[in-house]
Amino acid sequence: MNMPHCKHLLVDGWNVIHADGDLRRVFDGGKGMRAAQDLLAKKLSFIHDSGGIRITIIYDGKGESISVESIGRQATFAEVYTPSSMTADELIEHFCAHSKHPQDLLVASADNMIRLTSGGFEVGSISPETLFGWARGSAAFVEHFCEANSDMNARRWRRQKMSDGPFSGLDELAEELRAVERAMEEIKNAERRRRKSGLRTPEDKKNGLMRRPVKAAQRTTLKDLSSLGDAFFNPKRTRAKR
């Protein structure tokens, strides 16, 4: 939604609450004034957060001086209560009249007199309907931004884990193990096919020769060994026998 240029949004608090059906039902339904104020602040928070715009919600007060209460501990988002001697409309008029940069102000109110007066000080104004349309558009933008940012962070986290995280080597290691398993399975399949076909490799022949028992041409007995001993130690005796 295209909105007028604005750096500081002034909201006529009770006027805007009574102009919106949801806020009016909260106010009139027994939940109280504070519940309606909190809901208004929640709706406007999206404008504040998405656009970086200072928001001041002005309410009629009962004290002796102007009171300022930050919303969510943010100095740029506040509720301002007038003293009992001044109405919210009068304080808005003072804002517009004394602003050094009236072109940066924007007033939200259903009161046509306030909007006409602010225009006399060159301050822009919008209706409550336009204000809440702006808030809905800002809420959608914030939601989309959060989802996109969450997806981006998730992708960045996964890339970081894959690149230099403690588990970064698991995929590479698993792939290497699968390659080894495939190679071993291929060797086993080749062996099965060879055995099934009856082919013998040079390695098989070598192994077969090594396993084959050696057959001696003539066996040597103990008697033969003893005669050899006599011939060696008593050569004369051996020749005499012959």
C-alpha cells in the first residue's frame, strides 16, 4: 500500500479505537480500556517495525502534566496522556503548530476538524480505515520477511554444516564406503561367474601345484640309510663284502 511520506505518526487514540469495529468490541465488551489500548498498540506495532516510523498514540489524561509511557521499551513507540486541562485533539494541534518539520508528521483520526486543522499546518492526515489497512499490509510484510529470513538462515545453516561443521565429512566418507562395497561385490560376482564357467586362471594353476602332493621316484628306507653310513665310515669293510 502506498502511504504518504511520514517519519512521525500521531494517532488520536480513543477516536481511532471507537472508529474500528474490533477495538470497539473489545472496549465495550467488558475487557476494559487497557485491553483496547493494547490491541491498538499491537496493530500499529507492524507499522513501527516494518517502516521504522516513530508512533505516538495520544490519549486524554487525568494528571497535572503530560505523561509519556514507552511501548515495549522502545523510545520511538509511545503512549502520551494529556493533563486533565487539555484534550488529545489540542495536544495534536500543538504538535502540528510547533513542529520544525511538519512535512514529516502524519495524523490519524476520524475527526474531520483535527484533520482540517493539521492540514492548515501542512501536516498530512489519514482516516482510521487507511491506518488499519496500512497496519494489515505491514503485518503481511513482516510475516513474509520473517519467513524468508527463516528459510535463508536455514539454508545458510545447512551449507555451513556441510562445509566446515563437525559432520561435514560424513557424506564423503559414506560415499567412499559405498564405492568399496560395490568393488568388493563386483569381485565376488566375477569369482562366482568364473567358478560357474569352469575356467582356471594362472593363479589357480599355481595354487593347485602348491597343493598337489609330491611323489618320490624311489623311497629311501632306514636300511638304505644305515648302509650309506657304513660305506662312509668303513670303506674297506664295504669293499671286502663286495
